Amino acid sequence: MTRADLALEIGSGTGSLTARLAELAGSVLSVEIDPAFYELARQTVYAHDHVRIINADVLKNKNTLNPEVLTGLEEMKQKYQPQRLKLVANLPTRWQRR
């Protein structure tokens, strides 16, 4: 990850990875579906003006990205003019007992 990158993070969680991405990337767009985690992540990275967090599902449906995420990406691309887009995800594993 370099300052030439726009990082699209799927699943902000508490914001710890988001904060690390903010230190390394030129800009970060993070998407968190859970309102409580969204608030925690927002508080974690509030001082980074090149980070935007969206409280939404990254998907509109099974095969389509959420238009809000696409708009956010376009806005970040115009503002920061990154050379590369990098997708980052640290999603929880769901364990089921049988």
C-alpha cells in the first residue's frame, strides 16, 4: 500500500485496519454495514480527512455494488486522483455447529 493507492475496505469493523490503511494509502473508502461498528470506526479515524466511511451494505444485490459505494469511489478518485484502486477486506468467519 502506498500514497498512490485508493483503498476500498469492505467491513470497517472497529476501525483498527482502517486506521492503518489511513497511514499508508493516499485515500481510504471504507464500508461498514453494522451501525455500531460504523460509529466505532468513525471515531477511530476521525482525524484522517482522506478517509471516508459509509454505513451501508457494499452490495445492492448479489451481483451489483451499492450505488452509494460507487459514488463514493468516484468522488474519492476525483479528489485524490489515485494511480491504483486496492480492495481490502478482513471479514469475520461465521462458524456453525452441526
